[in-house]
Amino acid sequence: MMIIVTLGALALTAAVFPRAHAQSGQALILAEQVCLQNGVAPSTAAFEGCVARAALAFDRGQPDIAVRQARATRDAREVCLSYELSPESLGYRQCVATEVERALNQLAEQYD
């Protein structure tokens, strides 16, 4: 039973966090700044995901996309907190990941 719980938690964690990509130091600094400027609280799972996505965008030369991703993360946090989910819970992390993905998909559709 413990193995099933552990595997489930690992699968959920993999779904919540973006895939690891090597980012330049400059991109990480800019990403942290843009996430903070858009109200994403540091030392949270949402912040880590925001920084990872924004840094990748900065490395690709897409600062406007980095800002949109930070805003999507901020908005996702607000939505998930409105559901009264505990920020420490896996449900909250999944909610943020789902909401960010939904928002970014909508943005992508606007540019297609």
C-alpha cells in the first residue's frame, strides 16, 4: 500500500512541476524578478514553477511570454486559494498546475 501512495505522489509531483530544463543564470534572475513583480510569493511551489517557465521563455528570447506566464501563475494561485485549498496540499499544487496550463493554452490559441 505504501508503494502505491509513494508512486501516486511521485506521478502527481511530475505532473505539477514543469520538466527540468537548463536555464542560464541571467534567465533565472530575470524570471525570479518577473514572478515577484507579478505577485507570485517566493518559497512556494507556484513560485518555483513560475520561475522555471519564465526562465525558459527568457532563454528563448521571449520576455513577453515570461511575463504572461508569471501573470497566469498569479491568477492560478488566486483561483485555487478561492477554492479554500491549503497551499501546502497536493490538491492546491494540482489546481495551480491545471489553471496555469489552461491559461497558457488559451493564450496560445489567441496567437494561432
